[in-house]
Amino acid sequence: MSRIWRSRELLVFLLLIVLLLAVGLINPNFWRTRSLMHILNSSLILILVSIGEMFVILTRGIDVSVGAILGLSAVILGVALNAGVALPLAVLLALIVSVLAGMVNAVGVTFLRVPPIIMTLGTLGVYRGLMLIITGGSWIETIPTNIKFFANWHVLGVRFFIWVTLVIVILTTFLLRRFKKARYLYAVGDNEEGARLMDIPVKKTLFAAYTLAGLFAGIAAIIFVAQIGFVPMQAGNGQELRAIAADVLGGVNLAGGVGTPLSALVGAIFLTAVDSALVFLKVPGYWNNAVGGAILLAAVYLDYRVRMAVAAQQRQARAAVRKENNHLNPSTSEEQT
């Protein structure tokens, strides 16, 4: 049981199973393979945005502009495709825009020393404004069918974008565990001053975190456009808060230094499953935001309580070690007194 509490990802996964079982007992249609695959497919955008947000939170930062970056990238992709640009080039343009947007945040936070929440709140407004300027405030209602093909393409019975997202999760997890420079994210978030004393390039690490957040929002934008086939002006709206909620729920520490892509994965799937459960339980749609907000508050509170419990255990362990040392070396204890 103690292992479950230490592994937030495992705990949330077990809660997800309980949720699926409980809702399935009320509405057996919830257990159908088609319904479960729909939940997974619907969670892909949130998973990717959450992984990008995770990089920033690991450094003890926050980025509330990722939803706007998603929307802006989706607009660029839609406009480019409708202008006759080839699909690969249009996708590349959307990713370039998302990376540049992330780099703007990175410059503000790392070099101009603007607090992350202030910087990304400002750019959120800028990116939303650019969406309106580019489109004239109108939805992009028609998208060429060539990109929609990938949303419906199945590989071994599973949608292509699910495989893509799974590969991204595995790859980022491997890099964060094995690649030395990727571990800098944890070091900076755990103790920025200590990381600087260890000659870790703090500014470059922070710059990379915000840039990656932009990149992953751009990847999410591509899947978004492919799945729905049009670009509303509300594209990406609210995704930043859901991404933060998914990360914290999955075990990413808001204080920095703790979390994995798996945390973002299970947290995002759980939140998406909750939305689907409300539909199967015939709960009115206007409850979604209230439930999402309640889950966010619960996740933040749980995160705080877990951190406090871990800190208390560490203090007790250190006290026990000191007591044992004093017992074995009473002369040393007397000299210190």
C-alpha cells in the first residue's frame, strides 16, 4: 500500500479503474471497447499539452499560454492548407510557429526575468489576438481532407494518432531518465541555486522547457485539426488549466523537480474519462467545468498533503539516524553538547 501512495501514477490509474467500473455498473455501454477507445482518442490532445506543460512545471514554472499556442498553431495550419500549401509544409509551419511562441515565453522568463505567470498571461492574450487578426474573427470551417485521413487511419486496429502519442510518451520518458541534459530540468526545479553552483546551465534549461511546451502544443494542434476538421476561435481555450490539472493529478509537483510523462498521461486520461462518464451518466454538460475545477482543487490539495507527509517522513528518518548515531557514539554527543 505504501508503494501505491509513493507512486501517484499508479494511484491515479487505480482510481481510473474504479471510475470505469462504477460508471459501467450504471451504464454498461461505458465498458464497450468502442467507448474506451473513444476516451483514449479524445485524451490525445490533452496528453500532449500536459507533457509540454510538465517540462515547465518541472522547473518550478507555469505556462498558461499553451492553450493559446495550440489555437494559434491550428489557425496557421488551417490557413496554410486552405491556401494550397502541401500538407508536410503546412504541418512544419504550424510547428515552427508553436516553437517560436514557446521561445518568446522562454526569452521573457529567462532573460527578461518576467515571472512565468505574468509572462505567459501576457502572451496568452497576444496569441489569442493573433488568431483573430489572421482569421478576421471567423472560424476556419473547411479543411482539406488529406489531413483528416490520418485521424481515421488505423494501424493494427488502433488509430494512427494513438500510436504517435504512445511513441512520444515512451520517447520522452526514456530521454528524461537516460539523457543527462534532460535531467537538468529536475535539478533546476529542485534547487535552482544549487543547480547553478553545480555548473548546470539554468537559463538554457529554462529556455528549453518553455520551448518544448510550445512544441508539444503545436503537435497537439495538428491532431486537433485532423480530428475535428475545422478551426474554431475557441481552439485550445481552457486547455492550459486542464493540462495543469492533469499534471498535478498524475503526480507532477507544482514545487518543481518531480514528475514524468507518465504522470501527464494518466492524469489526462483520467480527466477525459471523467468528462465521458458525465455524458454516460446523463449529467448536463454545464457541469463539466465545475467538476473539472473541483478535481483541480482536489489534486492540488492532495499534492500538498503528499509533499507534507513525505517531508515529515524524511525529518523522522533523519532524527532516527541522529538518535542511532548518538547511541552508538555517546562521547561524540557529549562533545557536541
